[in-house]
Amino acid sequence: MPQPSPESPRRAWTARLWTAVRPRIAIALVALGVIAAVAWLAPRFLLGPRVEATLVVRRDFVQSVVASGHVEAPHRVNIGVQVTGVVRAVPVAEGQHVRAGQVLIELDSAEWSAALAQAEAAVSQARARLRQLREVQAPVAAQTVRQAEVNLENARAQLRRNTDLFRQGFVGQAALDELRKAADLAESQLRASRSQLQSAREGGSDHAMAETALAQAVAGAAVARSRLVYATVAAPVEGTLIDRAVEPGDVVQPGKALMVLSPAGKTQLVVQIDEKNLQMLAPGQKAIASADAYAGQRMLAELVYINPGVDVQRGSVEVKLDVPQPPAYLRQDMTVSVDIQVAQRQQAVLVPSDALRDADLASAWVLKVDGRHARRQPVRLGLRGGGFAEVLDGLSPGDLVLSAKAQGIASGSRLRAIAVQPPDARAPSP
């Protein structure tokens, strides 16, 4: 018969002990869980939840209005032709910087060159005719007058002698009549020659007609020359060619813009401002702007124009700002963001905008941390913007205020405030 193992009584005793203790362990674990839960939740119920509260600070504050717009020159120059023609060459490209007087468009000018040569020949002919009057016809007419005067004098002398002879009976009446006719004819020839001389001289009709013909020829040459000049289109001012809608071989006509030139010089930023900010704007206000393509670079600007009208569709007002020193990268029609400084305060008491309740009403208020409780605190506001508001009355630097987004906190609620610093108070308003 086998002998019992010495370990058997010990195992039996352990089993009986575990059977007796096991129910009590479960009860102990439940009790420990309850104690832990009470320890965890008791402060929340007795002292209130932990809530982040923002410090009220005193800082220099700049209120600004932010808007977007584009770069624009004060005016643009539309380039076109003044005559109908065929484009021979376009020696510039879109985006190119051009000098004043630089050729932009060349038209085929063979026909106009021939017309100018013909007109200049007409001018030379008219001048030759006027010179002929002065150097040939006028002197010849003067000699003719002198000859006519001599002929008249001879005819009159013969008439006088024959009249005496007629009285003495030596000459008949018929011969005397012939001499009278000869004297009258000589006088008539003298008058005609004098008229020709007067006409050929300066101020006379022939001279006036020759001068008129010369003036007409000169005018015709000027017209032909101008048409030839119009065959070449040059830049009226220095600037950048921002649009080109013409190619060699095109038939072009007056009245159509073939190129658009942005003149060099003053650069402006044109932006749309929400009409609710209109009362804060005034000419002369400084601004900081940046092009979206070069967001890390800033440029100074100044507000110079506020449109008197409001865009009904967008509820905005157009304003223009001068850029005294535009950077080299700035281009026509670039998109820009502008931060216009409309007001500033030295050492203002600031509260975050998200802590304000009824901020748009006259009775704005905040939830201020008062010990371990939240208390309603009325405030009087000043400048606003950039996520902050200036507090004129109701709060002091160092006070703690709760965000309006804090859930389950009302005036009188218990809480445990965790103080946090506010962000930079110089950010511009949206």
C-alpha cells in the first residue's frame, strides 16, 4: 500500500485558503476601483474642471485692414496703327521692356515710299515754276513794258507832228487817223505789258498761283511723308509690353489695339476693401504689401485714392496705393496682399477676440477668472483687429479670461484655470 506524499497536506491547506480568500480579493479590487474613481473625479466635482485661460496683456497694438488686389500702372497705352497696311515685322516680344521711340511694328511701305517720291517731285516742279517767274518771266515782262513805253512815245510823237502838218494841209485826214490808231494800239500794248509784269512780280496773280501750287505740293509731300512715318509704329513712352496681338503678315487697320504698353514709373496697387472698413480708411495711411508669388518679401505702400462708389455686387470699395520704390520682381497684374495700418495704440490693454461675448453690441462682456470661479465681466472696447480687442475699461493686465468656446462654463462655475500667453497682438485684421 503506497504511502501519502508529505506535500499533500500542504496542497490541501493552500486550496482551502484560496477558496476562503478569493471572494474577498474580488471585493477588495472593486473597492480599490471605487476609491480610485472617487480620487480622480472628486477634484473635478469639488474644484471644477481644468480650463485654459488667456492672460490679458499690455502691448503696443496696430489695427490694420487686410485685402487682396493686383498691380496696376496708373494708365496703360494701347498701341495701334493709323493706316491700313500689311505687317512686315514685329521686332519686340510680349513682356519685353522697351525704350521710348523703339520700333514696335513695321508695315510694308513700298507704295508709300513711291507716293512720297512723287510728291517730292511735285514740290520740286512747283518751286521751279516759282523760280521761273522770278528769274525769267518777270524780267521779260519788264523789258516788254519798256519796249511798249518806247513804242507809245514814238507813236505819240508822230501823231503830234502829223497833226501840225494836217493843220497846214500837208497831210490828209486818213493818214492822221491811222497815226491815232497806232498811238492807241501802242498805249493798249503798254497797259497789257504792265499787267503781265504786275502778275509776274511778287503779289501778282501768276506769282500767287505759283506759290499756291508750291504750297499744295508741299502739303501733298507732307501727307505722303506722314503715311510713310505711320508705316513704323514706335513706343510713345518707356515701359513693358504686357500684350501683343499682331504677327508679321497680318493686315491691320486703324482703331484696333495691337499691343498694350505698361509705362515705366509710378506703380499702384488696386485692392478691394470690405465696405464695413470704409470708415477706418483715409488717404496717406501707410501699408505693407507683398506679391503672392514672393510672399516672403515686403514692400511699403501708401493709400492715395478711395473710390467714392461702392460695388453693390461685392460690397466692397476700390482703393489705390502708391508703391514709392517698387521691387524689380513686381509685374503688371500680379496678385498682391495689402495690410493697411489704420490705427495704433501705445501700451494698450488687449484681450483675445475669442474671449468676447456680444462683441458687436454695446454691452460686450467676458468670462473672467475670479479665484476658482468664472465671473461675468462687462468690458468697454476700443480698437479691434488681428484677433485682439483693446479694452478701455473692465479688465487689467494679468487678468485671466476664458474663451467663448469653452464648454460647460458659465458665470459662477467652479474651475481650475491654466494660464496661457496670448499670441502676437500685431497681426492684421481679416
